[in-house]
Amino acid sequence: MIKLGLTGSIGMGKSTTAQIFADKDVPVYDADAVVHQLYQSEAVPLIAEAFPEAVIDGQVDRKILSASVLGKPDELKKLENIVHPLVHAKEQQFLRDAEAKGAKLVVLDIPLLFETGGTNRVDKILVVSAPYEMQRERVLSRENMTEEKFQSILARQMPDAEKRAKADFIVDTGQDKEFARQQVSEILEKLLNTAL
């Protein structure tokens, strides 16, 4: 089973690209979605202990948690030490399930694949990319997003050019969805034909 790591900086179109794979019946593991689930389940007591202000009515308030770690590397590390092992365990379960179902290829959608040293967990790497102005426009149109928050997120992420240089495949989301879909089809063909 081929493990394709899907990554890219904020606002580059990872979710859209992951959805294209899912539409083509490729099992997709979404690390961000798993984190959101954990913030309503097993991570809650651990986060309540480390960041009591961020847990309200038994759920993690992501806005408060984000403010608690923004620009504070030590606090961010503390949060990562809580969340990353849980996310990794869910990923292992996903892989076991996909293999049991006979999947030839799975996509691991991991936004911080390079930054968290996750490249050794995948066979090939796909980086989703778009021009900076388009990325900035997409991100700043999100709810509760500010220029400061955007720059702080970018500062923690490997630069796009560096990611592209390390990629086995690049999907350019700077054009329309049809163009992205076409690129995904070509990547699938290459990967699955090599696997056969």
C-alpha cells in the first residue's frame, strides 16, 4: 500500500485536493479533522490540565487555545506534546483499516508533514501550492483571521519554495478545480501503475 503524504502551507488548497482524492475513492486521513475530533474527546482532559482557560463546558475552545500558544514557542511545544501522540495513534489505526480493506494507495493529509519530521512515514510527497497573493487572499478571507495571525502561522511553516523542492509531486491550485482534478488523476495514474 502506497502512503502519499499530502501537505502544503496554509491556504494552498490542501482540503480541496484531499477531497479530489476522496472523490476518486482513495482513503484520505485528515490530520486537522482528527485534531478537531480530539478537541472534543480524548484530548480534552489533557488540555484542561495544561491550558485550563481553553476548556469550556468540556470542550476545547480553539480560539482561546490558539491565543494561549500564539507567539509562545514553549506553550506551543506543550500543546504539540499532548496532541501529536494522539494524532499519530489515529493515523496508525487509519492505515490498519485501509490495509485491511485492500487499499492500494492512501493519502495522509498532514499540514505540517515537513515541520514535524513526518516524511519518513510516507512513501511519496505531494505538495499543494498556489501563488502567494492568492494564498494570502484565501487565508485572510477566513473567519477570525488577521494579518498578524497569518504571518505567525507562516513563520512556523517551511517556506513554499522549500516544500516544492522536496516534493515528488506538486498540485498547482492557482487555477480552477478542473485543473487540480486533472493533476490528481495524472498522479494517481503514475502511482498506481508503478504499484501494479
